[in-house]
Amino acid sequence: MNAYSLSRLFIAWLTCLATLLFAPLLPAVEAEKAPLAAAEDNTLSIHIDDMLRPWRGDLPGMIDRRTIRVLTTYSKTFFFIDKGTPARGDARHFYRAGKRAE
């Protein structure tokens, strides 16, 4: 083994050790954050339960709900948000073009 391989092995060993030492602390940190998340959910104007219900009937369901779901990947080509600006990317442009075509 050369020095480069030994240093990589040492870094991997330290990473595993740190993971084993600090992993039990993660549930406690998440428990402290949970009340904040619950308080923020009350301020949403969109009802998440309505959005998560399964849709039956594609076009009639979209017309009744007046909502269209668009599934995209987060990438600089298809969809991204840069420094709080409105969403940008090809997927957004295609969606908006389809919306204008109605």
C-alpha cells in the first residue's frame, strides 16, 4: 500500500467511527425540530391532505380540483430555483406553454 491508499483508508475509518459515535444523537436533534415543523404546518394555505389523495380520472379530476401535478427532476436544465427567484427551467416552460395553449 502506498501513502495515498493509507490516507484514504484512515479517512474512511474516521468517517465510520464518527458515524457510529454521533448516529445515536440524531433522533434527539430531530425531536427538538419537530415542534417547529408542526407550528409551521398551520400557516400553509394549501391542504396537503387534498394533494396527497389519489386521483381518479385524469382530466375530470384536474378540472374538478383546478390543479395539475407536474413531476420534474431538480436539475439546472429541467427545474431549479435560484436565490429565491421563481422556478425556472425547461419543465416549467413546457408546462406554461401547455397552460397558454388552452
